[in-house]
Amino acid sequence: MKKIMLTAALAAGIAAGAAAQNKSDFEMIKSDNKHEVIYMGPVTFEDIGQVKAFQLEKKSEQYKPDPQVLEILSDKLKNYRMIVFLGTWCEDSHKLIPELYRVLTATSYPEEQLQLYALDRDKHGKEHEEQAYHITNVPTIILLQNDKEKGRITEVVEKSIESDLLHIIEKE
């Protein structure tokens, strides 16, 4: 029970912090598919949680990351800034973003070091945030250290989100 309450508290903390740091300033774009939601611009996990296709809370609770990898990431991941480009319309984003959310929650990742951007179907952001990072696919998760790109995960993971993040951190 304590573990569930802690997880819920951490999730609320990340969502609240992300809302404060990464202000929602997205546009909703009309889609030909009336069941599809397209956001464009800076978003928060709270915003993403409003898009039914993500099932953010449900999928993040169902995801079971490797506890040993999480323990290592809890210490190391906080030394990196993370920029995430996603598509609210994108099935790969619907799968990977809840898993990332779970990992960030479990590792107490500092929300002020996270930036989330939603891109339209043409992979464009509201202020063209994607151009500086040469984004061609979503989701793209970029780890930065001292404002230099350390590595990225694009569309799918090799092993798991937590293992792939750790691989980026440990490669030299």
C-alpha cells in the first residue's frame, strides 16, 4: 500500500512540476479523423493524460520496469536534461510515453529538467522546436549533458525504455 501511495505521490509531483516548468502552450489541430487529437507545441504529462489514446495512468501502472536498472537510473538520470518530442496522434508515442512516464516517476526525475513537445503529423512544433534537434520521427527522447546531446531514443526501444536510457548514459 505504501508503494502505491508513493508512486501516486511521485506521479502527482512530476505532473505538477512539469506543468509549472513546461507550461502548456499547445495548439489543438483539427484532424480528418474525429477520434484523433493532435496537439502542437509544449505540453505536460497532465496534458498528455487528457488524450484518451495514451491511457497514461493505466499504461504506466501496467508497465513493470527492471528494478535494478531503475536503481541505477535513480542516481544517474538526474544529471541529464531530457527533451521529448511526441505525437498525440502517434501509436509509437501512445506506447512509449506512458513507459517513460513510469520510469521518470519511479526514479524521481527532476521535472524542471524535462521538456515535452507535441508535433503535428508533419513533425512540426508550434514554434518549430523540432528543427534544432533534426526530428524526423516521433517519439524521440533526447538526453543532454552540459547542453550537448548524449544520445537519443527514436520511435522504438532496443530493450526497454529504462535499459536504453541507461545505455545512453553509460556509453563513452
